[in-house]
Amino acid sequence: VSLVFVLLVPEKATEKHLQILSELAQMFSDKALREAMSGAPDAGALHQLITAWQPDAAGQRRAAA
């Protein structure tokens, strides 16, 4: 196992929970992001990768491949 994520949400945030899970699924489907996350040298770099990621950019990369 090289990447693990944990999602903590308030009990009544079911809609937000599903939105977050959907975005996580998109993120982990992005091969370039997974590779960059696996190679991140520290937590700060990993955080930067996650916060800078855009779903549309991932779709454009897949379409171009």
C-alpha cells in the first residue's frame, strides 16, 4: 500500500460526504497525480499537490493521452 486516505465528516453531512468521496475517486483515478503523490518528499508537498489538483485538468490529461 502506497497511498491511504481518511475521511472524517460530521454525522449529518451526508451530502458533503458524498461530494468529497466523488472528488477523491476522481483524484485517485488520475495516474499522474497518484505518481506525484507517491513521490512527494514530505507532507507539505503532498498537501500542495492535493490542494492544487483540479478535476478538469485531470480530464484534459486523460483526453490528450
